Amino acid sequence: MNLREVVKERRGVLGISQLDLAEMAGISLATVKDIERGAGNPSMKTVTRILEVLGLEMQFRIRQTG
């Protein structure tokens, strides 16, 4: 899953609107809409704020090749 899918799905599970998420994360509604459309280029700070509100965490791992 990519960021837009994760954010949209988790927001739906929690039953919060795009506006609620924006307000709780301290970001603009336009930013939330852009992310859910797969547009824009959010900063790590913005992504971290959103994930915090949604009760999610980010993990990094080495990509498998071959």
C-alpha cells in the first residue's frame, strides 16, 4: 500500500473527516486532499504528523532485489 491508500483507509476506519485529520495534525485541508489524491510532495514532518494522528508508524527496511 502507498501513503495515499493507507491514509484514506485508516481515516475511514477511525471515522474522521479530511478536515478533522487536517486540524488534528496541524496541517491544511488541501494537504490532506493532495495526499489522498496521490498528488503533492509532503515533507517527512507532515507525514509524521498525519501518521501520529492516525495511530500509525513508519518503518524503513532494505528493499529486496532480484
